[in-house]
Amino acid sequence: MDAHPNTRFENDTSVLRIKDGIYQANMNTGWWIMRGPNGGYIAAVLQNALDVHLNDPTRRPRSLTIHYLSPPSEGEAEIHIQVERSGRSLTSLSIRLMQGSRLHAIGLAAISKDREGFDFDHMTMPEVPSVENLSIQPAMTALHERYDQLYIDNQEAGQDPDAVSVAAWIRLKEPQALTSPVLAAYSDALRPSLFTMTQKKHDIEAVPIPTIDLTLHYRTNPSHLNLNPEDFCLAVCRSRLSQDGHVEEDGEIWSPCGSLLLQSRQLSVTLVGPN
């Protein structure tokens, strides 16, 4: 596995090189939700494998899109990585998560150098209550036992009171340096924003909402910020359209100092029905 993992997260997302382009991983039930591993956990394992495979400190993750075909089971899995093209600044890779002959997830990733460009920033971190004014909620699944999550009421987060959204300060239970796999895990760690509608209108039953695809865009490099392993990040997710049994969700992960670390979008199946 990765050299000397220090935390449970590092251990449970670590990979072992079998041969060129093929790595062994272990799907751990400590990151399970109702019917299998959380999509963010799978994304973290795949992102870690990509980081280990490329091993180029001059290039960092920019984009990862994963399609979830079926939930893997507990135990060993193989990750197959192929460099599709590597240029002077950008490397494009494909990645597959396998158990036996069964393909469970497939993804495309872009990893590149910093470049000079036309910079602007119209993003603003939501104004929310501080960590000290919130309390950690009890864990509902094995996954949520891995995190400290401080949920924020929509109105307190400056959201439209009728918006389908969710926000929380989040960190891993064990102090952990903020890395691209950690950000990948955070991207899908909150309860689905659709559950906010469930709580307010009580017209749908909260059940699993499995992810079809998840895209991550890595923005600010956490290593450029003065962050501590104990720091919380702010996660915000919003859904604007649920139609034909499918719902989208846009997410943001912010550093405590107000830097946008990651943007995400996912499409999920709404396995819900009337009470």
C-alpha cells in the first residue's frame, strides 16, 4: 500500500502497485452508506491511485469525472490506469475500478501544471455561523462515523429558505492534511441536499440516492494555504432540478480562510416516493 499511512483515511484509500498501470485497493465497509461504499470514498481511492501513478509534483489534479456502474463489495479491488496522452503541461488519464471481471466505476482525469492565464474570481464564500456556534450531529451510517459534520440551517447559511440545499463544516475524525483525495471524499460526504426538501415538506421518503456520475474540479491548491490538519472546511451543495427520476447537485468546498478548494457536480437517481 502507500508508504506508511498515518491515519485511517490514508490506510483505507491506499493502493499497492501490482505492475505498471495496475494497483490493488481494499474497499473498507467503514465508508459504507446504505447499499455500498459512498461515491466520495470511491473518488478518494481513485484520486489517490492517480496521484501515486503519475507521481509528478509539477502537475496537480484539475478534473476527475467518475461514472458509477455498480457498487463494489467489501474487500480487494483492482484499479487500472492508462495515460491517454501526456503533453508539455497536461496529462489525461483513464481509470477503472474492477473486482474480478466486473467493472464498477470508470473515470477520466486531467492533471496539469499551473499556467499563466486571464484570472478573475467572482466566487464568494457563504456567510455562515462559526464552528464554535454549532454542534456535531450523530452519525446515521458507517460513513458519517468517519467525519465531524456541523450542519448549518439554510437560512443561517444565507440560502433561499425554499432552496434545496445543504451546508456543513466538515473534517475527518482524525487530524489529516488536506489533499486531493480528502477533497474528493468531502465532495460527496454530506447528506443529499434533496433531504432538505424531505425535512421541510415531508412529501417524500428519504432513501438512498445513488450517484450516476460525479465530476470534481480542483481549484485552489491546499498546500498553498496555511491550514492545520484539525481545520474544518465548509461544504455547500445545491440542487435546482429533479426530473424524470434524476436530480443534479452542485457542490463547493471552501477553506476556513475563504478560498474555493473544489467544485463538483453530480447526477443521481431519486429513489423516492410519496409517503
